[in-house]
Amino acid sequence: MSHTTIARDKIRQFSSFSQAFGNQQSFGQFLTAPLNSVSDIRAQAQKKKEVYSPETRKNLVQVWNRQIASYVSESQAENLKLLEDENTFTITTGHQLTLFAGPLYLVYKVLHVVRLAEEFNKSQNDFKAVPVFWMASEDHDFDEVKSAHLFNQKLTWESSQTGPVGRFSMDDFKEIKSQFSAFFEGKETEINELIAISEKADYASYLQEFISKLFADFGVLVLQPDDRELKRAFVPVVLREISSDLANHAVQNMNKLVESAGYKPQAHARDCNLFYLKAGERLRIEPTVSGLAIDGKVYSKEELTALVESEPENFSPNVILRPVYQETILPNLVYVGGGGEMAYWIQLKGVFEVHHTLFPLIQQRVSLQLIDGALKKRMDKLNWPEERYFEHKDDLKKLFLKENDGDDLDLSTLYSEFEALRATMIEKAKSIEATLESFAEAETVRMKKQLESFEQRLVKQLKQRHEQVLQSIDFISERIIPENSLQERYFHWLQFAPGGGYKELLKQIHAEIDPFEAGLIVVDLTKS
């Protein structure tokens, strides 16, 4: 191991919820059970085996083989074969369809489920678990996924398309792919295999192959859930949702518990938590007095039922029902997600109950901070505690100057003397003539501004003396908390594999991940 850890409550970039959820004991009312060790997963496997049908399993494996057959790796093929067995289950994470599979924390999510599956498989012989990445291909928030930060540049896919991002045409993708490829021109590394992936009929198919090949050595199975055959298994949930508002009521009841625990509900439930998909659109299904409306057209429940059964692929769950869809079609034991995801998952236990679906174990993904050679060199010179670097860079500069020139910058005695002088001047003016008090006040205000200007000049001079170190603080801050955000939320993973040889980086990260570590894992890449 080449890492240290920092407790989340020492880092202001983590939300209060994220800081707390590492210890699930206090969240028991929102969970199937707290997940504290791999032994907890075994009990979940027993429960899932009882409710997951052989027909659903057979259909899932057939769909998966169809989706990835042309590029499946040896380890992925082995895991697909394992999934045919009733004692094999999944450990899943998922994400929106981000540009070129960034940023860093997507890698952390995936390798977290890889490590958790490995630990579970080593812990017992009765069950197997395989790692899964669920593509949120029906998400329609393109603005959240269209950009990536790489090598001091912001890459952006410019597209006027709308609707589910996974169904976007690749016609306008050529330019952004060309920009991405240009970074690695002439380099003979693993990145060439990803660059060579041909453009597909839709973006989801392209990214499914991209992520599959990225994690090919780890046996990760990447699923595109926007699939007609998969959605057939979800039809009973869809029909139940259009027939009642039980899910909405379940969320409202759970929200009261969430609020009483001191947290704000993250996801908004509706009377009907479904969308209808058609070319370039994701249309909300709205209950009305006379039926259910889609884009202004009102359907009776009988008409909508017929539509569901004839075209299940066009009915899309919102954030409230997406987890239910996932747990319906997968033999899943654990869902691993970020703090924001965990915050809405704790609203959903009642939704699973009204839709007769087993609620999985849930776990917050690990967070990592990567320290490369250039960053380590500058941090070593400052020799500060690691958690200090998560403060704002201006505060770090002030702290450095105080530590190194504290006596020169300490003007407290001067300010105390000024306050005494100010009081004396005002008192003297009043003793001569009461009307002179305002004059004395104005003069002391002017004098204080001069004193502050004097202090600023001293600070400026000291900054010039330490210009090199202060520039290092800028560099460190821009790598650790770029734009005051965690590194993992900003940089693309190729930032730490500039030559395109990403496989060694993935191996290093995989080796350092402890799926039960609640703190920030600080990885020194120079020692791995």
C-alpha cells in the first residue's frame, strides 16, 4: 500500500451527508441492513436468490451477450458465463454517459465494485459476484456530460440534440473525437485501442464499448439498459406505476424520516415517475382527471397499458424508479454510488416495497486523491499535513507568510497603539470644542486607511520575497482542489497517464482501493 487516509469530516469539499454515511449504523431505518463487511453481502445473496427468477437471468445473459459479443474480453466472457449460474450475482455501480468516460471518480466507482466483488468471492465459496457498470443511458441532462478537463483544456461535444443522451446520433461527434485523439498522436500505447473504436449508430453503443475495453482486464460487464428485451421484465412495475401513486406516497413518507434525521431529500417524486421516449424527446407522463397525458395527449389507463405492452422500450423510469428497474433485471447485491446518489437512495426503501422489489445493500464509493511526481515535489517542500491542502489557496498563502514572516506581518501592537491614539485624539477634540469630534473621527478614519495601506505594502513585499513558493501553492491548489472542487470531480483520468498508457494507472488505483475505507485515500503514485 502506498497511501494514507484523511477523514472526510476534515475536508470541507465533502457534504455533511457524505461525511456521515461512511458509518451506516445511524442510517438503519433507510436500509435493508448496514453494510460494514463482506459478510453482510452473503445474507443479501440468500435473499436475492429467493426472488430472482431463472427467466430474468436467462434473458439478461442473452441480452448482454448480444450487446458486447463483438469485443468481449476473456475475463468478461468468463463473468458472463458465471452469470448463467443461480449462485452468481452482481455488484453494481453506474453513471451518466460522460465524455470519454471521465472524470476520475468514474474510474474509482468501477474499481470499487471490482475490489468489493473480489473481497466477497474470497470470503466464501457458496456464491460468486461479478462487477457491473450500469449505463444511465436514458438520462437527458446533456450539459452535465458533454465536457471533460484534460491537459489544461476543456473538451466539449457541441451538439444541438435533445432527449436521452444514449440515443444521440454520432453524426456530430467526429470533431470532439478528433480533438481527443490529437493529444495522443504518434504515441503507441493502450489509448490507441480506445481511439480506434468505431462510431456507432448511437452514443450509448459507442460508450459501452469504450468503457468495456477500458476495464476489460478487470472483467467488468457494462450494461446498456435501454433495451426492449430488458424492459419487458420491467413491464409489471410500469403498469403498477401508471395505475397508482403509491411510489410517490412512499417517498413522501420516507422524506419525513430523512428530514427528521437532519438531511434534505435529494430526489423529487411525482404521481407518475415515468417518461415516454420518442425521437429526440423524453416526455413526462402526467396524471390528469380523465387519464394520463403524454405531450398533451390524454390516454385512458387501458390505452396506456396497451402502449406499454406493445412498446416497453419507450417507457423510461425517472430517478425514483431507475433503481427499481436496475434491481428488477439484475441479480444485484450491492449498489455503489457517490454521496449524492446515496442521499437519494435512502429515500427509496418504501418505493421498492410498493413495487415488490428487494432493496439492495448500498455503499458510498471510495474517494481518492492522486499525488504524482510534480505535485509531490512541491508538497514535500512545504511539508504540511495533507488535509491542509484542501483549504482555499489564498488562505494557504496567508498561512505560509504567517509561518515564515509572522513577526514582520504582526501589526497587532501597531493597531493597538493606533486605537489608543484614536481615542486620545477624539477625547482631546471634544475637550476643546464638541463640534470637533466629527473632524477627529474623519481624521482617524483617514489615518487607519493609511495604516492598512502600509500593511498591504508589507504583504506585497513579502509575497515578492516568497514568489516561488506562492506559485507552488497555486500549482498544488489547482491540482488538489481545481476550481475549489475535489480533484476526482474535475480531471479526466488520462491527466495522470499523459502518454495514453492508462492500464498501469488503473492497476495502481485498483491496488490502493479499500472498499470499506470511509476516508479520502491519498495515493502517492511515485511509490506504487
